[in-house]
Amino acid sequence: MLYALIAGILFGLYYALISLGLNLSFGVLRMVNLAHGDFVMIGGFAAVVLYTVYHVHPLVSLVLAALAVFLAGAALYYLLVPRISRTKDPEMISLVLFFGLSQVIEALAVVQFGNNEQSIFEPVFGTQPVALLGQDLPAVWVVSGLISLFALVLVYLYLYRTRLGYATRAVMASRDEAEVSGIDLHRVSAIAFGIGLGLAAAAGALAPFMLGGITADIGTGLTTTAFAVIVLGSLGNPLGTVAGGLIYGVALMLMQTYLPSWASLLPYVLLLLVLLVKPSGLFGRQVRSA
Amino acid sequence: MRRPQWVNAAILAAAALALALLPHVYGNQALLFQLMVYLALSQGVNVLYGFTGYLPFGYVGFFGIGAYGASLAMLDLHAAPLVGIALGGSAALLLGLVLSPLLRLSGAYFAIASLAASQAIYLVIANPALQNVTYGPYGIQLANQFDPAASYWTMATILFLAIAVVLYIRRSRFGMALQAVRDDPVSAAMAGVGVVRQRISAWMISAALAGAVGGAFAWQTSVFYPDAVFTLSISIFAIVFALFGGVGTLLGPIFGTIVLFGMYNAIGISDPQYFQLIYGLLIVALVIFLPDGVASLLRRRGIHVL
């Protein structure tokens, strides 16, 4: 029980890391990036390939992947988003667009890496379990949890302690008002979108350890899970995502301990329940329903 | 919007004739069957998205529950296939009723919630713990009911009905009300349209259609695993086919399905990953250059698309 709780908190931090980027990009764009999980997959393959071919430590790959994907994400923003913002129904059209993008990424990953699961099997983080509150946990879980926490703190500092972060939150609150007060909407959004994807890639670099392995088709499931987490913690609220991640992580660990065959249902059921009972999430202010 | 009755009658007659002649023109009946499945599903998406603006990413949930409803009725209740398909459609209708609170959600929330619902249903049906009820992950065996010709004509009938329904919706009060609700729910409510009731009706029609199609698919295929009838790509194909042609019209989704499904069969079977790549790029290009479908090209030139 205590073991499941502690493991749940570590996994919760990790899921918060996966999901936070989706919340950032949703917050600024008002569009759901259905390809989010595929960027996790990209980060994962980057870590696996860099490790197996060049023996780069996964933590180094994590930083490299996050930076590369950040730049790619900002470029992608300028390429795609301004065009669809002009259409009749941008919210729906963007879903289809990002779905197409996720298909492209997935297909390229299959062409490049095949359909089989890949992972890093060497114990890069040591074989010694770490004792936490009297429970022996695998070292990678603790390391991943701490890295996730570190990244979440960085994002918090960015959003609440820098000028660009202020501007980002202004855009999240209201795109129109932010624009008339002189904020460069596209620049702020592109950076936030890039950060969002970069976080996904960073989480991906840890995926070989936390999720057991990387396959080309994990993207869609991860996107849904991430969406469940951010809806749970309220859309557009970065701190809520952390809470949502923790709740999800603990619930997942408890389910895996007591009801293993139903554990895969958890993200979907959680998402449906939250959307139907309290669509604003646990920490939201306004309700968005028709 | 109103057209004379004979135009509709002519369209229906043409559709019936085309469906009756197809097997004589083209020999691969299994392929034709799949084409009809997608023609009907894209019309189902059309009813919902084209007329209400709700994008059902989890549309495949109805298809799958229809396939399972029909199969289990045939296996456990020893129902005749046609009765089974009707029960499959009813199962989807029931599911639609249960899920109708989802319609309270707007935009992307609805799309993703419906996706989550379809995946939840899939995980329940494919769950090893329910093997005595749903046969779990090992799938369905209907080999003794297998009848390709009869199931083919059943599917053709369902498709014909789907076309008739869309034609009806396009010219009826109901369809006008739906479009009014889609474009501006508040004004529509002010004008006396029952917003919630109209939306739920469209949702149920489209659910029952997908369920019946799923039942016919189960009968035709007769041996399948749960992931074959719950794979997300069924939803996505139906949505993309409908969008490509142009939603809110009758001919748009038909055109989109024939062109894109044809393309799928030309390249998809031999090299699935390259197909996925081309397909993804096509979706992106479609959304960027032609967000309102091929029908919008004609409409821009002043041609009315049915």
C-alpha cells in the first residue's frame, strides 16, 4: 500500500511531465495537439538510438531531444497554426490536422525503427534500489521522478517569474486582450508550443525506463492519457496538471496492485467521469460546455 | 434549399441502381463490401458533424458495439442474422442514449471524450476477465452463419437507407433545425428549436446507423478480433472521407470515400507504413488547402452540390 503510494507519486510526477506540455499548447492555442504523444515517442527513440549507437547517457539525450524538439515545435507552429486559425472551425479542423501530423510521425517512426518495441536494458542508473520511507524503489523511478519535478519547477519559474512567462499567461487568459495590449501573439505562442513539445520529448527520453519501452504506436494512447491528466487538473492551469498527474499516478499504481486487468481502462474512465461530472476539472474557474 | 421531390426520387433510384449493378461491374465483393461500409459510416459522420458540428472521434465505438451486439445475439440467442443486425443497431442506439450527456461538452472536449468512450468500451469488451460474456480478446467466430451474398445485400440496403436519411435530413425541417443549431445555438433556441432534442436525435440516428453497419460487417467477416472492429482508424477514415468530400452534402462524403478508399487499396495493402505516411500528409494538406472539402471548390464556382 505505502509502496504503491510512493511509486504512484513518482509516476504521477512523470505523468505530469508528459501532460504539462499538452496543457501549455492547449492554453495558448485553444487547440488540442493530438500529436503530443508522438513527440514523447520521438524523445524515446532519440534516447534509445543515442544510447545504443553512441553510448550517450539518457540524461544527456533528454536535454538534446528537448532542445531539438523545442526548435522543431516553434517552426511547426509558424508552418501550421496561423493557416488554420483563419478557417471556419479552427478547433475541429486543428484536431484533424494534428491527427494527420501524428500519422505522419508514426509512419516515419515505423519506417525508421520498425514495429518492434525498443528499450534500454542496461542499468544506466545503477542496480541499487533506493530506500524511500522504508520502501525499496528502483533507482530509475526515483531519478525520473526527480527530473520530472525539476522540469516542472523550471516551467513554473518560466511562467511566473519571466516577462515572456507573463505574456504566455496573458495569452492563455485571453488571446484577443493579450494581442491588443501589444503582445506578439505568434512569438509567445510559438515558444509555448515549442516548450510544450520539448517537455514531451524530455519525458520521452525517460520512457524506456518508466513505460518499459518505446513502440512507434504509443503516441495516441499517451495523448489520451495526457488529456485525461490535464482535464483532471483543469485545462489552462499548469499547477493543476501537476495535481492531476499525481492523482493519476497514484490511482494507476493502486489499480495495478489491486485490479491489474482493468488498469488500462483508468485514463479513459477518469477522463469521462471528470468531463461529465465537472468539466472544468478540479482546479478550474470557468466551465466550458455548450 | 428546397428541391422538387423528383430530384430526390431520381437520386435514390440512381443510388439503388448503382448498388444493384456494382457487383456485376466489379468482381471483388469483399472490397465492395468494405467500400459500402465506409460509404455508410462517412454518411453517419456527415449526419453528426455536417449537421451539428460535433466531431465524433470515437464513432468506431458504435460500429464495434453493433458488431458485438449482432454477433452475441447470433451466438448466444441464436438469432437470425437480420434480427442480430437489428439488435446490434439497437445496442448502438442504447449506447448513444447512455453517452448522450457527452453532447453537453463543446468542441474538442466532445471529440476527445467520445474517443475515450470508444476506447473504454473496447477495453471492457476485450478484457480477459469478461471472456465468458464477450469472448474477450479471442474474438468472435460466426463461421456457421457465413453468407457473403446475403450479408452483401443487407449492407447495400443499409447504405441505401443511410442515403435516404441524409437526403431527408437535407431537405426537412429537422435538418434545417440542426443546421441552425450548429451555426448559432442561442438564436436557434430563441426561434423555438429544441436544441438538445435535435442534437440528440442526430446523434442517435448516426449511432444506430454505425451499429447496423457494424452488425453487417460482423456477419460478412464472421471471424474477427475485438481490435478489428474497435480500431480508431475506422473513425478516422470515416471522418477524413467525409471531410475530404465536404460535409453537410450528400455527394461530398460519397465522392471522398470512393476516391480515398480507392487510393487506400491502390497503395495501402502492400505498404501500410508508406500509406500511413501519404495519408497523414494528405490529411495535413487537405486541412491547410481545402478545409471545406472538394465540394467547396464547386460551390465557389456557383455549382450547387447536393
